[in-house]
Amino acid sequence: GENVEQHPSTLSVQEGDSAVIKCTYSDSASNYFPWYKQELGKRPQLIIDIRSNVGEKKDQRIAVTLNKTAKHFSLHITETQPEDSAVYFCAATFNDYKLSFGAGTTVTVRA
Amino acid sequence: GAGVSQTPSNKVTEKGKYVELRCDPISGHTALYWYRQSLGQGPEFLIYFQGTGAADDSGLPNDRFFAVRPEGSVSTLKIQRTERGDSAMYLCASSGQAGANVLTFGAGSRLTVL
């Protein structure tokens, strides 16, 4: 099955700086890569996703890049704000429903 | 409904007891998923329904776990003879069609087995 590794496990950044989270996956057939944000005690919420026919996708301060050859993808958050503090999960799937999640990255934005 | 609804939000039970966790997906969503999230980990796939049938139950850890979706809407996850290791957050998600893979999660049911 698919195995997703996520780094770092924790990330502390100064407000206004950028944050980068990296994930690698094992199954070259994977073709869909979503990112979820989970605030303390709340449900995971999709913030951005990318499909394997695209190398980069951007939505305001959030961007995701995908390198299929190397089997890794990354989340970039620019101009971080305190409300960006949360746990972020990457995921991958090849069959459209069985998402394999990384272990998560706890992001803390220092004011 | 407007979102995925899960009940109960918290369940404390004793080892060996039977529990049921309920999920009410977004109205009209045909696909429903159960995931389990242990503390400090990402969600792990348990089972996926397309309509009334379990299309993939390969993530269920053992035969103490079972899930149903008799009318293609509400689903119930059933755990028999609970063990302390079953303690986790159980998340339900739904999506608009098979293969849409944009999952909307519920707030989860936190199960604690004493």
C-alpha cells in the first residue's frame, strides 16, 4: 500500500515568514495529493489539493508543488499569520478514495 | 445537512463493551468513509461505502469492527468487545461521487475505552 512520510513534525515560524512542509510517497501510481489543516479539537479541512498532471498550484498565500519523478510534494505558506497555527496533514491516493495520510506537522506562528 | 454530522462527540466505555458510532453525511453525497485518528497521528482508512455497499473494508483492523449503511445515507460503525487500543478519534467523511476524492470530514467521535 501507499506510505506517506511527512517532515518536519513540528515547525515554528515568526509571523510574516514562510513555512514549508514536505511529504514523500511510495506508490508511483498515486495521482491525487490533498493537504488538510486541523485546528485543535476540530475536523480536518481541505485547504488545497493537486493532481498528478499539474506541477504547481497556488491559492492566495498557499501553494503546493509536486515532483512525480522524485515522488514528493510540498506545501508552502507565505506571509504566515497566527491563524495559520494548526496541524497540517498531507495525503496521497491512487484510487480516489483511500487516502493515505502523513503523520502531520504542527505549525506554530509566533507573533 | 450542511455538513457531516457525527454522534456521539465523546464516548467513554469500559473494556469489553459494545459501542456504536453514527455518521450522517452531507445530503446527496453517495460516498462515505470512516477513518481512525490516534493522538499525534494522521487519519487511517477503515472503510469506504459507495451507496449502501462497502466497496472497500480493507482498513478495518479485525472482525470486532463492522460498519453498515443500510439506506445509503447514515452509517454506523460498530465495535464489539472494545479494547483499550481502540481508543481514538473516529472520523467520518463524505464526498459527492465515487472518485470525487474531495473529502469533507465530520468533527469526529472520540472513543475512550477504560
